[in-house]
Amino acid sequence: MDKKSVIDILEEIGVMLELKGESESRARAYYWAARVISSLDVPLETLIAENKLKELKGIGKALSAKITELVTTGRLQYHENLKSSFPETLFELLKIPGMGPKRLKAVYDTLGIKSLGELEYACHENRLISLKGFGIKTQEKILLGIQQLKRYQGQYLYDFAQKEAEKILSLIAQHSKVIQSSVVSSLRRKVEVIKEIDILASTNDKMKVMDFFTSLKDIESVTVKGDAKSNVTLPLRYTQGQGQALNTGINVNLYTVSDAQFPYVLRYLTGSEEHNIAIRDRAAKMGFEMNEDGLFKDGKFIECKDENQIFHKLGLAFIPPELRENTGEIELAERDALPKLIEESDIKGTFHVHTTYSDGISTVAEMAEAAMKLGFTYLGISDHSQYAAYANGMKPDAIQKQHREIDTLNCKFDNFKIFKGIEADILPDGSIDYDDAILAAFDFVIASVHSKFNMTEEEMTKRNIKAIENEHVTMLAHPTGRLLLGREGYPVNVAKVIDAAAANDVVIELNANPHRFDLDWRYCKLAKEKGVKISINTDAHNLDELRYTYMGVGIARKGWLEAKDVINTMNLREVCDVYSR
DNA sequence: GCCGTTTTCGGCCCGACTGTTTTCAGTCG
């Protein structure tokens, strides 16, 4: 059993113990154990094999036995027994912001509420306010939270959808009857939130391919099976965003066409709808007829062997899928003036990485090694600052220790450098955590908001601008604080923030964590026009998350960014010139 | 359930914010 599932189960046991009215400390022991495990960087299997689980602080005899049972057998009898005494739907209520174990117990025990639907109804009937500790505002907040969850229903984070799609596409592509295949629609356009996975394949034997697709091992159910289109649902997996309480597994559509049709349908299914309408209008004005089956003039089929030729026939340069949103790409393609979008191979390094000095689970050295493996020539470490106590923010002595460690490591490297950075909190009044002397010791300073999200747009904009105007600040991180499918961003005037960044020569981060993708791609073009540089930052808290850099490149492309707009494309010497102190 | 002793039982937990209270409970990052 994987680590994430172990963590989920331990936390669920904690909640169930609280619901049962067991001692809070006992429940807390399970929460704590979950935290300890989440911060491990050795596999649980190793610890178990070496009988070292009990050495972890907070894991004693009982928890050690339970975790061992979980990891080795994939289940835990104690957990299953507990779980069978509660309605299955009860736990989805915990996904509501502001709803924790205590309030869950109150609505379950007193009102007998066991699902989101029942809770929503009870809110409408004003039944929550009768509960001790509940009032009008809490009830309103819960109702709002339920509505938000419903809005997020049926949506999936890009990272998750992309991984699922890749697995299926690789199987389809290997099938002997498949000639060409591709992911299409929003996933191909690299939209940040995905509703369905659509895959297109060309073949001379549609039914054979559909038989194969609908009988794949890892699918939950088959909804539709035809020779041109089939739809299956994948099993629900537990690796998704926090706002997905109501979700089932994601749907996958497979479309099959003849090989001659492939480029036309590839273009058509890639969309977007707005882009397709504009393209079709253009085709019509040029005397073409354009539909899913192909491109026609006077009823005659115009042969194109790929998408490039289709665009060419319409007097356009090839438009990369990411740009097909009808936001000016067609006009520029007509003048062959589309931007030369940034490529994954342009990336030389990344910034905004956490380590064990704050809330990361890997050491500075491990992170650097992982970055080198990706071919990076530099890495900007930026742990949390002291104000972020929840994230173990660094006190001044920790900073000194980290800097000494980085200096020692840097001496050992040839063509690689670790830059000393900090993710410093922007305090509610817009000032930056730490005094000037401490801030001056870093190569770069990332400023970000992690507290007091409930300001007005005007206050929050002012707060961010004041931070940008601080002479020590190099870049602004996750400008809206949004968590996709989890939390709306705080209100802030992004255009004004971009103006301030331009005026103060401050870089804006494109946070490449798929939960964030913040700066939103819709603002990247504006930042570029204003001359603001973008940094693709992973916000990695472990080794694996460094790969988010490449997802960030996808979003940067969607935001029209070129290599010269992104500071991660600078080589080591250039970064040294700009940032090293 | 874990830990650590003044060693077999009592305390355990960071701090801000919100909403409910009228001094604090619950949630969250």
C-alpha cells in the first residue's frame, strides 16, 4: 500500500475515534502518526523490514503494528471494523471548508445528518443554528462550502488527468490495429482543470480497437460502446484535489477514425469551441467547407496529411494546441507572427523549493542532486520564513546554518549552483517577514501571502504592491493564493500587481504546482506585454515535485510565453550576474 | 495512543483567525 493511502487511513481513524467520543488525545496520536509518515523520505517498507517504525517519535507499539498490517496486507482490520459502523457518505462532509471532526460529530449525533445533500437541506431549513457552538455565519459558510464542492464536481486536476490519459494512450498506441493516436480536447490544450479525457485513434479496424479499449483491465465501467466512440469510467483514486468529495472516477472517451480523417478530427476535437468557430468562419469566407470529416471546396475533399497542412490551406501558420482559445492566435497566425513558445528543453533550473529546513521532506543536498538529475544547472532554495510557524518557518539561526550548508555544498559542485533564497511571508500590512539585515543575506527573496486571506480586493492589492516595492524582494509567489478545485484565490487586482512588478523590476512566479498554476495563464500575456519576467517555480516539497517544472512550461506556453520571458531559461552565469550577492 | 519520568500515570498541542461566546472552541495553514 502506498504512503498516501496509509496517511489517509490513519487520519480517517482519528476522525472516527472523535466521532465515537473517544479521548481526543488518542485521536490526535493517529493524526500525529499520519504527519510523521507524510514527512518520511524513506519508504515505509524499508522501515518495516528493518523494524525501525517504533523508533519514530509518536509511533509506539500499537501504531507500529497497525501500520505494518496496512503496508504488508494492504488493509487494516481495525480500520475496517470502525468504518463499518458509519455511513459511507459521512466522510465527504469533511471536505467542506470549516467542517472538522467536532462539527461533523455535532451534525451527525444531533441531527442525524450523514451526507452532503442532507446537510445542505438542513442549512436551508436553518437547523444548524440550533446546535451548540453553531450560529448563522457558520451555517452560511457551510452552505457556501457545499455549493463550492458541487461546482467542482466532475472536474480533475491537470496532473491527475494527464497521468491517467498517458497510461491509456500508451496502451492504445501499442495496439497492432492503431495507426496514429493522440490525446485531444482540453488536455491537449493544457487547460488547468479537466472534465474528461478524450483520446483519438486512427485504424482500419474500429471494432477491434474498441473491444480492446472497453475491456482494459483498469476500468470501473463501460458507459457507451460504439465503433466511432466509446466511453468508460475509471475507478476513483485517492490522489486528487481537496474539493473533489463528490467525484467518481474520471471518464475517458475514445474516438476512432480512418487514417485519412485523423488530422481533421485531431484538429476538430482539440478545440477549443471558440477557436473552432473562428476557424470555421474563416474557412467559410475562403470558400471552404469545414467539418469533422475534413476540409472541402466545391464538394471536393482537400487532402492534408497533418494539422500543419490544414492550417496552411487556410492561410495560417501552425497554431500550437495550447494557444487555441481564440484570444488572438488566429490573427497572428495569419501574419506568421505567433510567439515562439518556450520549450521544456529551454529550462536550465528552477526556484522556490522547500527542504527539511521548513516543511519539505528532503534535504538541501537531496534536492540539489535531484535537480542535477533533471539536467538543471542551478536550484533556488527558498524555505518558509519565521512567520509561517505552521510550516516550521526558519528562525535567524536556522538561516545561518542553511547558508553554511549551501556554501559547503556549492564548493563540491562543478557546473551547478544552489542559490540561497527565502519564501518570506508578506505580513498583513504588506511588510516582509525579517528585517533588512537578514533579507540582505539572501541571493533572492520570494514574497508570498499565507495568512489573512479575507481582506478586500483593495487592501490585498495594496498589501501585495507594498511587498513588491520592498527593495529586497526579487519575486512575488502565487499571486492569488488559489488552490484549484479547493479554494478560490483571494480577491486581488492582478493587473495592478503586474504594473507594480513592472515598475519595480520584480519577477512574478508561475507556480507550477498543479494545485495552483498561479499566475493564471490568462494573465501571463499581460505580464509579458508589461515587460514583467516570469519564473516557473515548482514550490516542490519533495524530490518528485521538481518535475512540476515541466507542467509549468505547459502553462507558460498556454500563456504565450517565450524563452526570453522566463528567467529559468537563463544559464548559470546569467543567473549569477543577476541574483548572486 | 505515545511519551517520559520526580518511571506505570498525567499531559500531550503552534498560533492566528473566526464565530461563538462572555472566556473559548474549532479550524486551518
